[in-house]
Amino acid sequence: MLYSEALQKELSQKTSRLVQDSADPSAKEDAAALANDLRAVIRYHDWQYYVQANSLISDFDYDRLFKKLKHLESQFPELVTADSPTQRVASDLTKDFPEVEHLAPSLSLDNSYNEEDLIDWENRIKKLSGHEMVTYCVEPKFDGASVSLVYEDDQFVRGATRGNGITGEEITSNLKVLRSVPLSAKFGEQDIGQIEIRGEVLIAKELFGKMNEKRIEEGLEPFANPRNTAAGGL
């Protein structure tokens, strides 16, 4: 989800209104409008906190908004949507993972330790592309657990580990707990039907250090490294 400056301003204003508003609507139409506003605001603050590492409201105000949405949905169960923030249910976590096939192969990166490998690789790129001059974009690689997210009609419907690249373990419920994973996303004005997004589930080194400090204090063995811990956490 991308938030323009105008939309961010609108959602900030809605946040202030919703935090202060204690009214409990009795009409379904009013409840539906309020639930939509609450979902939009909560998703926005999830994005700010979990993706942008930026906290715009207090935990107390966030909890108030979340509880208000949960209360509304309990009063009007027909208003619950699949992408509602309340559907990130930790009780749905599972350890039984069926295998699923990726829509497209989830390939791993090759290592190279000499110039000849890189020259051979570039020659293949030139031959396949039909271009003698090729421009490259180079970026650091996140070292975490690779996952593939499948969206259908802009709704998150399935998540899986990389596995062997052709098939992986289906971990949809576990991935829904991660608030940086959107339960719905607008991929464009045209209906694309189905799309598979690949990403990395990772633990920041600073947080990993704090986790191990706490484990040592509790007399537990420290985790070996952030990558394995992220994969094990899933």
C-alpha cells in the first residue's frame, strides 16, 4: 500500500477524530462506515510502525482503535472482512504445513568468488537479452527466510516458504500475524486476477541482540543467528 501525502494527512485527521469519538453507532450503515474508517486508520498505523519504523500514535490510542473495531465487528458480524486487522489471529498459528506449488519457481541466488564466473554470467545475459550494453541495479541482499505471497483480486490468500523452489510449505495463517504483510493491496486499476510476491522474513540485528540478552537472562540458550531464528519463528 502506498500513501500519498494527501492520504496520510486525511488518515491522520481521521485518527484524531476516531480516538476522541466515543459514540457507539446502532445503525448498520453508520457502523459500516465507522468500521471502514477504523480499518483504514489501523492499516495506516501498522504500515507506519512495522514498515516505516515510525510510531505516530501511542500504544494506548492504537489499542483503543483496535478494540473499537473489534467491538463493532462483534456487534455486526456481517461487517467482518477477510482483510480486517482483527483477522490477524495468533490462535490460528499452526505447525502442520501442507506442501503447495509456487506459481513461478522461487529460485535462489548463485555464489561467485572469481571474475571468470561473472564474465560468463554477463555473456549469458547479453546473449539472452540481445543487448551488448546492459545496465545493472545492485543492492544488498536481506538474509532471512524467503516467502511467496499470493494475492487474488487484491486479497492475500496464500503464503508459502521457498522450499525447494518449486514447492514450499503453506504458512498462510502464520504470515497473517506479521503486520508488515498487507492482507489486501491494490496492485493497479486493471484487474490482474492473481499475483505472487516474493519477500524475506527477517529479524533486525539490534532486535536479535535484545532477544538473545533476554534468553540468557532467563537461562536459555541464545539463538544461533537471525536468519535461522526468523525461519524457525515462522
